Amino acid sequence: MILVDTSVWIEFLNKKEPYCSYLLYLLGHQDVMAVEPVFAELLQGASGQSETRLLMTYFNNLPKPQIKNLLLQAGLQS
């Protein structure tokens, strides 16, 4: 399972390659997890209600991590 960074989502939403194809592949194989901080950033930059709805559709349909302090733990790995 992969946590996709905000910058990758932005490139995907702008249909930039190779991000678009690769993220579509990962989404199609159910290999992407949604985390609130990333989607909160994306929603801040959403341009209109249709983009907000699209982002919320992804967020609502993707699995979320169930590990306590996951982001904190990820920061400690560096």
C-alpha cells in the first residue's frame, strides 16, 4: 500500500505523465491509501466545486491507514 504525496496527486490531477499513468495503475490495483493531511492540502488548492467533489470521491473511496501515529512514525524513518 502506498501513501501518495500531495505533489504527485497534483501532477495526476493535471494529467501530467508519467504521474497520471502510474497513479492510475496504482489506483486500479487498489495500492493507494488516503491520508487526511494530503487531501486537506489538495482541498485547499481545489479550483471549484467539481474538483472538490472529485477529491472527496477519491478520499471517501480509498482505504485509510489504521496505524496510530503513522505519519509520526514515517518521519522517524529518515
